[in-house]
Amino acid sequence: MSGRTKRILYHIADGMLYLVFGIGMLFISVFLPPLEEFPRGDAELWQYPLAVALSAVGLPVLLHECGHLLFGALAGMKLARFGFHPFTRGPVAGETAMYPKNGKHVRGKFFALTLGGAAVNVALGAALFLLWLLLPAHPAGCGALSGFVFYEGVRALLPAELPAGKTDGAVLSGLLKRRPEEEVTLRVLTAQGMLYRGTYSDIDKELLFGAPVVREDLPAYHALLLLQAQYLLSVGEEEGAQEKLSRLLACEGLTDEEEEEGSRYLGYFGGTFTAEKSPLYGVNSLEEALAEKTKKL
């Protein structure tokens, strides 16, 4: 099955889930007559459009990202980036990036981080539905909002690779099946965790240079190349580091941050290197290694 066919199937499934959970729960909450055994108070009509408006501006997405953040923090990971774009027209409305504080149990930590968004959506969606169903003086909008919140969690678990990247479901599937891209991601995260309080001397070279082969347009590959370059710089192999950085800047699909980071390190060879910010959003061992090297020159 081609990638285009898989994306079409994903969008069909996504649309059906939206109708079943989002629109379906909105319809039920407005038109379902109260059950005698589950009395519900008189609904204030303004609460229904408010619930729809909150969904439209991205409240379910915000809850999803908070779920990633919560589960990642509980698993022992440190926040690198947290973003929420309520009025975005693009495919990405939110982002939560974290890395571990050490190199232990990284697979489990990354699994928890990835699962957290959907878990919080599903749990809160179910809780809102129960509030609407069981409380006599319920907030009427709980029923309307519950479906949209629940839908955001279920759709994230659909396994698909979209132009904006993999869904949570696809990443979880890759972790369970030990696919190359997820294995590279785990190696990157393990190295970042080891560097949180350590140095490149604590990293086994095989961890970075024995990774599986993956596509060169993937973010995991970009992060791996940068780590490889940093490792080579820290042990004095400047020619190899320059080759890695040149390869990184030749990759397609680089973000502005990745291109800036690669250019910054490549500038070191021309004598213009400055440590204006820590590499990889918090890992600072390379600056320490270069400072130590400068003292010896």
C-alpha cells in the first residue's frame, strides 16, 4: 500500500471519528431527552456554542499537549519546547519536546511521553461525559465538549505518517516494532540524557555511530548528525565533525533551528564559533569540551 493511499485512509478514518465522537456527542447532548434514572438539570443554551467555540480554538489540542508534558515529567524527562498555536492553518497545532535527565530506561520514558497526550484526552473526555450524564446540576457544555476532547485523543492513536510527521499512534507502533526511525530517536534521546549531567566521554561511540540507516529528511537523522559532529569535535576529530555538519546542512527538510545550529558549529572551524546558546535545547557538554580544548591550545 502506497503512502498516499495510507494517508487517504487515515483522513477517512479521521473524518468518521470526528462525526462519531465530535458531532455525535454534540447532537446527543443537545437532543437526548433526560433519562429518569439519570436526571440532568435544565441546560443553558449558551453553554453549547461556548463548548463548540472552545473546541474550535484548540482546547482539546492544548489538553493533548499538556498530557504529553505531564506524562513526560512523571517519567523523568526535562522540557525542551512547548508550543500551542490555537489559530494555526497548518497541520501542526501543538508541540511538546522533552529529553531524559539520564540515559536509563529511555524507551519506557519516550513511550510514556508519546502516549500521554492521547491518554489525557481520552480520560478527560470520558470524565466530561460522565459529569454531563450523572450530575443533576451539570454544566450543559460538558456533554458537547466531551466528544471533541475524546476525539482528539483517539485520532492521535491512528497510525499514520503525514507531511507534518508521524502521529502518536505511528510512533508507538514503531517503538513496539523497533523500527529504524524510532531506534534512532531512542539513541538520540539516550545520548541527550547522558549529556544532561555528563560529557561526551561518557558516551559509547557505538551508540551514535552504530545507529540504523534512516531517511535523510527525518528530524531524528538531523539530530543524530549533530550529535555525531559534537562527539567528533569533543575528541578532536575536526575533519570528521566538519563532514557531518556539511552533510547536515545538505539535508532537505531542515527547520530554521536545525540549520542555525549546524551553521553555528560549522562556523567554529573558521574561528567564528560562539556559544550563544546550548546545543540541543539544554545539553551543554560540547561548550565545556571546546572550552577545555581552547585552554590547551
